[in-house]
Amino acid sequence: MKLPRQLKTCLLFSAFAACLSAQPSPSAFVKYTSDQGLSNDHVNDIVKDRQGFLWVATFDGLNRFDGHSFRQFFHDPKKKSGEGLPDNFIKYLSLSPGGDIFISTNKGLCRLRPNTLEFSPFLLPESKDTVENDNFGKVVFDPEGKGWVSGWQSVHRFDPETGEVVSFPVELRNAGYDCTYLDGDGRLWLLFADKISYFDTRSKKLRRFLAYDPGNPLAGAGLLHVQQDQRGTIWIGSWSRGLLKYDPALDTIFDVPDKNSLARFILPDAASAGHPFLWIAGGLHGLYIYYPDTDEDFQFAPDRSDPWTHNHYLPSVLFKDETSSSVWIGTEVGLEH
């Protein structure tokens, strides 16, 4: 199923896009809120299944979008334990290599089979006790198809087909609750409460960055997101320092002297001529594009007289549909496209 063409974001680049300083032309943002059927306006995560449906995680409920309307899914307390969603607060969504969607909540992890709409619990060690420690980070998958997820005081590797779980204790609680990201060299990046570390999935060792050491450029940055771009550069978004980079040769993180202090979420992309850029949740108006080669940016300024401009709210998630090249933007006041 393909989404209607009229719903695609009209992000067109001018003829001089071949220049490194290329800027996008004016764009149209189509908006979806609870008025259009979204279960809640605060969007946490977005993923697309193999059937072409868009799934939207919110503060209150899960949504499936077919390009025309939303179907809502909620936790049903009347159902037996283990049936349906474990909670209505849906934190993260992850598509597995087999096509299932793994759903992270504050009350456990569950698996959704999109073709049958069957929800089933995926039990990890934290889920098998009576302690309220079922806050899981985002599930990520390695090249071998194994899933990785951060739990209470462990990093778990699991086989999505057999359910086999191997746990690796770490000395940090909820280490990847705010952000979990697996880079191309097997570093599992973990962010929580301004603490950043990575778990080397090859050596099985944890590398902690001591952000609060005197004189450390990370101190007070408010680290929010990790993302690797097409060139292999690892970017880190922050609340007060904007963009930072990781240097693998020195195994250190350093500040990038960009003009923006806020970078909540990073989405790599490329212009038609192949020049890379980053979609970034942050900047002056909540959303901007950054060109690393020239250190230039383009801010999406809102116009309250024009309903087709960006809503001026800070996105919590950015998702690119590789089939249609559309960019979906989840904010605390709804979904944009």
C-alpha cells in the first residue's frame, strides 16, 4: 500500500542544489491531530511496516495510519495478563528484520505482528519479577538480526525468532531509556538523564563518558540523541550545546561550533545531487536543516497566517519513509508530514 501522493511533504530543491550551499524551497506541512483521529497529540515514535501502514506511538495509545484514517489501539485492563498492549504510554517502536514491531513501554516490551494485529509480551528478566522495573529503551537490531535493548541494569541481546535472551549487566540504571542507537561499528549508544555511554557489542565492555568532570565540554549539555550519517560520522544532539561529534580515533566526544544550541533529534538525508544534510529537531523554530559541509542551516519558520507551515513545536521524532522520500514529524501537538 502506498500513501497518497498529495500527502507527501513538498520538499523540492532548486536547480542550484548541486552547490554545497543549496537551500530547500518553501515546503508544505500536512498536519494530523486528535481532530483527524490520532489517539493523542503527543507523538513519541514512528515506524512503517512491510504492508505500508504507518504506526505512531503516543503518550496515550498506538495508532495505525493507512493514508486516510487512523486506527487506535489501547491497553485493555479486562484482558488476561499478556494479551494486548501492556500500557497506553508507548515510548518506542522498532521494526524487526522479520517484519514484527517491537513496542517499548514503561510496563514491559511486547511484539506486534502487523499482518494479524496480534500483540504478545516479550519477556525479559525484568519482566519476570514483581519489581516495577520494566522501563525499556528502544529495540535496535544488528546485522545478524539479533535485537538489543537496554533494561533496568542490563543490556539484553535476544533472538526475535527463538526468544533466546542473553543479558549483560551494566552499572547504569535505565542506561538507554532516553536513546539507544547501534552504530556501524557495533557500539550500542546509551543515553539517559544526561549520561552517555556505549556498550561494545563485540568486546561486551561498557565505555562511560564522564560528562560531569570539571572542564568537560559535555557538562550541562543535556544529551538527547545519537545518530550516524551516510559518511559514518556519529552526531550527538543536545539541549544546550547543539550538535556534538564522536571521534572514534580518540574515543572522545567534542563540541561542534554550530549556530544552534538545541538539537533534540537528528535524521540524516541527502539532496538530489547527493550532498548530505541533517534534519534536526531544534534551532530557532523547532525544525531546521543543517549542511555539515558548509556549516549552513535552513530554519523552517512558522507563519500563523499560513496553515501549511511547520507548527513551531519541537519534534520528538523524525522519520523518513524511504519508499516515498516523505519525512514525518512527530511533535507534542500532533503529527506533520
